[in-house]
Amino acid sequence: MNLRPAVLALALLAASPKLSGADLVVYDDGLQNGHVDWSWATHSLSQTSVVRTGAAAASFEPDSWQALYFHRDSGIDVAQYEAVDFWVRGGGGGGQAVRVALLIAGNVAGSATVASLLPGGIPAGSWGLVHVPFATLGVTAGILDGVWLQDDTGGNQSVVYVDDMRWIERTGLPPPPTSVTISVNPSANRRAIDPRIYGVNFGTTAQANAMHWPVRRWGGNSTTRYSWEHDIANTASDWFFYNVERDNPDPSDLPNNSSADRFVDDTKASGGETLLTIPTIGWTPIDRQRRWGFSVHDYGAQTETECTRTGGAPWCQPDAGNGIAANGTPIVGNDPLDTSRVIGPAFVTAWMQHLAARVGNAANGGVRLYALDNEVMLWNSTHRDVHPAPVTYDELWTRTVAYATAIKQQDPAAQVMGPVTWGWCDLFTSAADVTPQNCVSGPDRTAHEGLPLVEWYLKKVTEHQQQTGLKLVDWLDLHYYPQANGVALSDDESAATAALRLRSIKSLYDPSYQDESWIPNAVRLIPRAREWIAARAPGTKLAITEYSWGNDAGPSSALAQAEVLAVFGREGVDLATRWVSPDANTRVEDAFKLFLNYDGAGAKVLGESVLATTSDVDAVGSYAVRGTTKLFLLLFNKATSVKEANVSITGGPTAAGNLYRFDPSNRIGAAGSAPFVAGAATLTLPARSATLVVLPFSGGSPAPTVSNVAPSCASTVGGRTITISGSGFQAGATVTLAGTAATVTNVTPTAITATVGARPAAVAT
């Protein structure tokens, strides 16, 4: 179409939606209706030289990624408005490259170039109407923060004028919400939920005191080489292999009051439990001096230094290289003693003695959980300055025996966690087997019975226990980051990524979910791990001590986090710690509050997971928890539209259920109540919302203690698993076999499965 500018403007006006009196004005001679100016471009909202209608129009310089940004605190509900319209005119020759973006929770929810929306692009010398349907940008639900127009070149462009901007009201009534069916049976699939699944890595003291995290992990790459004696850690490949001092108020008092000491103290004071990562790599920083692993002076030019990374920051060290030679190959043959000194198990047991002197040992309120280092199968990349060789099956086990034995001898009540995997590949094989083409099999795995690494590791734990009477590892410790693009550790809230993030939760449990990533299989992480435990080391607990489903602010990240916590409870995870603690007053913190403080007065979701099914898991996830006096129903609407949930509860109450909720436009809080009649109710769930229903429940009763119950044989050997049949068993039941406590691994209403301790135990009949 080749129209002159004036004719083009008329044609566009005729083709655009009719402007309604119910449309919401953004700018008309000035900002209207609560919109405020958050622009970061050279601009004017009151220039009068180039105006379409009225007395003034806005202008801005689209230079260097700068933008004209109109924000509204109360937001724009996508359910009420469907588009934004504005008029533009280009200075100079027109044709400026400008991108329009819609914002949700501070993140770009969708964007497009003006040229893709306005035939011919921004005209010079005349006005063109830009019509921006939200759906065209992939935005179909949520509360918008506002709209910006941003330079799309990174260079300098001529001025652009903007006038008569408004949000366009939806022309028809929204479609009625579609419904899902939710069925709950409080007596089926009962499984005790360990509240330690609601844990985090690190976090501030203030937040720990407010949230009362049940467990806080001291973990991550820097803890592999943390010196409790000097309060200094090595950043490894995360930042130029630096020895970095921790924040210590009085270094002269060391080793007392180190950052680790204060972390343990603060966690204990807030009512939580510390999970402490202990180094098994065999190296720790030499002293409190600033040192780095790959000196340019000593090892030659490298592809990056601290100064090139930071653009020459005043504090940078030009001699600190990244360990990659100028030809692109990793530097080999460097001296680990540049930064580090050799340590062994005695370094760890001395640390335990130090902590016990401060807070007591494991049996007396001190540190009980010790993880055997961090992501061992990545040492040859993350910590290649001191451990360039890939870790093998045998090295992993040798270090496990040495350090776990020392820990147990130092404190018999301590619990050890291993092998602390990093992800998919080291579930199946060692770093020695990993190639660009294959990371789940190879010669090392073949040489170890062909078993997946984690299964083999658990088998070795049991064999060692049978031989020595000592169970070295009490917890199977895994890390898991969904591998689909943009899902983990990400601010991406685009429509496609948000939907993918919410689908990817199924990788934790669903055998039919094909992972939407480079992983060519169904991950089914939790049942896979529980099967290995049952087959190779019954009674071992399961921990996921690093995971992420997105960063803190986004609506889909928060909703995913909440559902992940519910999945952990239902599927039998015993402890979990998110990487890292969410920032205070964020959406993801709300996801934790849904379980830890849903009413703002400390009320928690506690009890047993019970059967809850949904007719459409991709639309609405459903979970139920049976407490002693309450029944908790958790509903997660992952759809971008309102859903109606038709809920039925077997033997359910006729009572009002109190609702608590967060959604894209509201932080967590009370959301009214819903009447249940004979266990049935219909609930309206806003798009992308998490809803907790709290109902009175009278079906709880104290868990029985079953003592001196014989299995089918007269005696048993340590490590044997038995099942005791009966009735009325509940989570929390205990089993005593001739005075020897057994580890309960599963409880149903008709049976208790338990593993006898390591010592031979006679069974009284």
C-alpha cells in the first residue's frame, strides 16, 4: 500500500477500533487517571510545538535504549482492557526504530516494534495511529504496570512525538470461565509432610526472623572452599577463582563469630535448622589475603580478566584471569597453592568441635545436618584451579567414606547428606564419562555394574552399613534446575516462557511428561529417586537442596514456586531448600507464606498429604493436606483465564472454608470464604492465582505408638525392612523392636513399613 502520510493516517483511523467513552486515557495534554512518568529518556510531557489535538503532546529522544514510560500504580487489568492506542509522529525523516512494551510486575510481558504495528513505520511530518492488541504481544491475562516506548537501536535517533494515548476497553463480555473438577479424599494416599521442605538457601537474618524458615542451607559453589578458621571462601569459576573475605565485624576474633558462626546462631534463634555444607575437595584458602587462581603474569594472556569483565572498574585486578588461554583452551598445570592449602577430614571435625562449643552437638540443639560438599561432579569445571580432573565413581565414594566416617565419629547424632548432585547427568554417571554427545553413560559407569551413579552410591551406603554397622549417608541430596530455556533463575515472564515454566513442574513427578529441553527423557525426578532409595538403601531420606523455577518478582515464578512446594509434600520429599531465599516482600516470598504464614499471624499448612485429583492438571493443580483440626485445599490456576473449580470432598463438611490467595494483582491475603455443603462447593479462581482453602476437619486423631510388634520371623538383622499390618495407622507412628527404634519409611491406614537399625535386634512377640 503506497499512501501519502495524511491519507495513511485517515486509513489507519478508519481501520482501528472505535474509541469508547469507557476507554482509559493515559495521556491527553498531560498524564491522566493515575498514570505517572517513569521515563528514562530525554523527554517532555508539555511541549507545544508539535501537537495532534489539544494544547500539548509528549516528545522523547529514542537514544541508547532509553524509553518513554507511563506507569500506573493501580495497574491495568487485562480482563477489562484489550489494547493500547496512541498517535506518533517522527521528527527528521521519520522511520525511527522504537519498540512498544507492556509490563507486568516490573518485567516485560510482551513487546513489538512500532514498525510491525504501523504500516510504513513512524511517519515524518504527519501523525500515525498505533493500535497494540495485548494478545498480539502474547499478553492474555494479568495486571499491567504500564507501557513504554523504547529506542530499539542502541544509537541516537531523531525526536518522536506521542499524543492521545489510551487503554482500549474490551468490546464484549469476557467468556464465561471454564470449569475443572477437583476431588479430595482425606483418607486416601496419606503421607506425612515434613515441614523442612519449605527451606531456603541463605537469606537475611531479618527475613529468617520474619519467615521462620524451617531449614536454612549454607551451600553453593563458594562453600566448597570455605575456611571456617579464616572466614574466607574461594569464588571459583563464578568470579575469577578469588579468595574473598566474608563479612566479619572483627577478624581478630576469628575463628569465633565468623559468617558461618553467625549464620548458625541466627538460624537457631529464628527457630530453624542449619544445613551445613562441609568441604571434601581437600583444599581451602591459604589465609585472608586477596588471591586469585590464574595470574596473567604467571600463566599468560587470557580471554577475560576481572578488568575486562567489569569494564575497568576502579577496584578490578588486571592480573586476575578466567583460566582460559588466549587461544580459547583451558590453562592446565597451574599451582593450586596460589590460593589454597591442603586439608582433610580433620579440618571438618575441628569445625564441628568449634560449633559444638558454641551451640552444642547434634543431640543437644546444635548442627545436625552436614552435606558432603557441593556439586562434586562439577569440580573439574567450577573448581578446576585445584581439581582439574573429572571426579569418578571411586573418588566420590572414597571421599564419602573418609569424611562421613569422621563426621559420625565426631558426633554420632549427626546426619550426613550426599552425594549432592548438580542435575540430570550426575544422576546417571560420573564427570569422567561426560562428553558433548553423552552425559549419562560411559566406561566409568560400565565398570561399576552399569548402575546409575546415584543408585550405585546408595548401594555402597547399604553395603558399608552391613559390613561395619555404620550408615554413612542418611539423606540422598540432589539439586534440580528445570532445563527448559528461560525457566530457572530467570525473570522471563513472556507468555510462552510463563506457560512452559508452569508445565515444567511435571518433570518432578509425571512419567508421561517429556521434558521440553535438551533432556531426551521424562525426568520424573522424585519417583525415580524414591525407587532407587527403596531398592538400594531403604530408610534414606530425600532432600532437594537447590532448585529454582524463576526469580522473585514474576507472577508465573511465584505460582510455580507455590505448586512446587505442594508437589514436594505430596511426592515424599523430606527436605528442600530453594536457591536462594526469595527477596523480602516479593511474589515468591508470598508462595512460601501460603504454607508458612497464610493468615499473617503464623498459621501454617501442616499435616499429611492426601488424595486430591483434578480433571485438568495443566489448567488447575490440586493438592490437599489433612491436619489434626483443619483440612487444607491448595488450588493453582495456571491458566490465563478465570477458572471455576467444582470441588467435592469425600465425607466432607458442611461449613465455610476460609480463602487465602495471591494472584498477579494482589499480594497474599484473606480472600473471603466459600460455603461447602456436604463437601461440595464451586470456587472461582482468578487467572494465574494460588488459592488456599482452610476447612474445619474432625477426622484427625493422635498417631498410635506400636511397640514390640513381631514380623513373620522371630528375629531380624540390622537393615532389614519389615511391614507391620494393622489398622488405624497414621503419619507420625513409631515402631520399637525390642527397645531398638526403627526408621519408619511409609505409613498407610493399614500398614507401617520400617527399617530396623544397624544393630541386630531381637523381636519380642
